[in-house]
Amino acid sequence: MKVWIGKTKDELLQHYGYPSKINTDGKNGLVLIYIDTLVSGTPGQSYTGPDGYLHVVAQKSNPHISVKIFCLDSEGIIYSSKWQ
């Protein structure tokens, strides 16, 4: 995330789009927060049982929340970034 230090707000918006949240940093700047929910897991399956009926096993998923935080100064330049 250090690659974003010194970049502009416009560059950030072009790359990630509009943030999930915008807060102030208490120093006339902004804090842009991007929250993404990533889901991984195994796909659902279906099979025909000995009874001749179609059976469906639901997908198992593992959600993960990714949070990217960018602090911008009053000029719109990124001075800090963090990924959780």
C-alpha cells in the first residue's frame, strides 16, 4: 500500500472507484475507506440418489472482509494508507 503515498485523490478514484465511506482526518484532510467482502469456498453439487431424486448440496462459503484506508491531506495527496 506504500505505493499510494504521494498519489492524488483522482488517481485513487480512477483505480478503486468511489469509497464505501469518507471521514475527515481532523487536519482538514479526508480518510477514504474501501470495504470489500470476498467470498471463497466450494461450489454446490447435485447428484441423483438411489431413490431416483435429484439431491442438491449447498455451497460452502468463507466470507472475508477487506478494508483499505487512505488518508489524504488538504491538497488531496495521499499521506498514509493501510490494508486490513
